[in-house]
Amino acid sequence: MPETTPDRYSRQILFKQIGAEGQGKLARARIVIVGCGATGSVLASLLARAGVGTIRIVDRDYVEPSNLQRQSLFDESDARDSVPKAVAAARQIARFNSEIVVEPHVADLVPKNVDTLVGEVDLILDGTDNFETRYLINDYAVKNSLPWIYCAAVGSYAVTMNILPGETACLACIFPESPRGTIETCETAGILNSAVNLVASIAATEALKLLVGARSNMRRTLLSWDLWTNEEAEVAAVVPRAGCRTCGERVFPHLAGEGRPHITLCGRNSVQIHERERPIDFAEISTRLEPLGNVRHNDFVLKFWREPYELTLFPDGRAIIKGTTDTAIARSLYARYIGS
Ligand SMILES: [Zn+2]
């Protein structure tokens, strides 16, 4: 790691609850941010600027024009080139703090890679947009006694909770069942960038407390706001709920991959296919697809357009198919154009 520029962190060191000792702890800290959309962008930006020494960023998606309203690490050229968010984030962070280590991973967090992608860190931060991944993080974190911070934002509403396994409630204590189907998504309700910044700022501060050892200062509630209606709520999460299946009975079905279908992504009419892991030769596939529609690729993604669908393929064989929410159609398009 390069030497730290003198004075880079001077204003943060002056804050006595961090000080030089806390700054040293931050430099030695390792965190992972799962999902680098709007919330993940702000978390990564704040914690990279604050000097967290190693930041792993896991994201399965690529930058699009509709992201730029709120996903503060990305610019128009990232959207034009469909750069994967993890890669674009790492490039942008290197421009303002080249003295920390950023490890971008273009991947969907699933049970079989959770140990590699989320293991060996001091803290997991939630920048995801779905409960399926959050339950996977919760199972992994509770099982391995790793702290994590839940964050979510939709419309003008934002919510966050610190999960300190063995101390506080876990995600399943508060939400035993996925609220999917009963809550709105960014696709139906839209999203205010300020709601994202609020929740990520609070979570980033909680992360700093944990990493410098100020654990007793961490909030032990599920905290939520609606920035438009000015409603605020806190639900106690000081201790685990009696009988919680996850942190009480220590049953971890999400680590075993139960109930993981294709995923419909937030904010888009699209389906992700990630069950067919295979190495992909972009040049070969490009040549094959050229007569069938528009196709282009860079080092990270291949895009293929054939009305009314848009297929985005990643080097590990994962694909995002836009233009449908029907998994059967998505599967058949994948088989037809990429292979079964
Ligand atoms: Zn629990």
C-alpha cells in the first residue's frame, strides 16, 4: 500500500472520538460492500475518503443512464460503455484515494461464492436491493459472528439497522419472512437520491464506530424515515427475538441456497440468469451473433440487441436479459443465443 499523504485525514483525526489511533484502525480495517448502486456508491465513497484500508466491492450489474440520478460514483461515460458498477466504482475511488486497496468483484452474491466474496472482513455493508441477498448475508454473518449493516431506500423512505451477532437482533428477528410482494420497489415507487444519501451516511458513521472500536456508541434500533412526510420511527433491536430461527436456532437455509430462482432486478424489466457458469469468449460469441442483431463488447460485458430484448453477458456466463420478466422466455433466449 502506498504511503499516506500527510494531512489527508487531519480533519478526521481532529475529531477526538477517532483520533490518530482510530485512523490507524481504519487503515487496517477490511470491509465489503455488497451491491454498489445508489446506497453502495455513497457507502464506498464516504468510507474510502475516510481511509478504510481495504474495501471489497461486489456488484452484479453495469452502469446505465437511469442510475446517474443517484449513483454518485458513476458518470456518463460509464453508462455509455456499460461498465460494471464494481469496476467503475474502483476506478472512481482511485481518483480521490489511491492510498487504499479496493477490490472490485463483478459477481452476484450467491451461496457458493459467499465465503470468498464476504469472508475475512471486519464488517459487511448492505448496498443491495433485495431481501434474498440480505437473508444470505444475514445467515452468513450470524453463522460467522460478523457484524453487518442493513440499509434500504425506496421512494422517500429509508431504513437501516446494525446487526451485531451475539448482541443485537438480526434481520430475521425483525423480518422473519421476506416482505417481498408487500413493499414497493424502486421500480414502482421511484427513489429520491437524498433518501439514499441519508441512509448511507448514517450507516457509514455506524461503520466508523465499529471499525474504531466504539461499539457501545452504535445504534441498537431499526431506524426509518420518510423524508417527504417527515415521519420517523425506531424499533428496538437491542436483543435477539426469542425463538428467531436464524440467530436463536442457528438454522441457515439461505446458505444452502434454498429458494433461489432467477432474479428479477430492481428498477428494470429484466431477468438475470446465473445458473450456467461457463467461461465465455466474447470475440467468438460476437462473431456468431453479428448476423442476428446489434452486438458489441468490451473487456467486461457483451451486449446484444434483438428487439424487443437486450442481452448483457458477463465473462463468467452470467447474463441479464432486459425486455421481459418471464424467466422461461429469458431462459430460452439465453439457450438460443449463448447456448444451453
Ligand atoms: Zn435473529
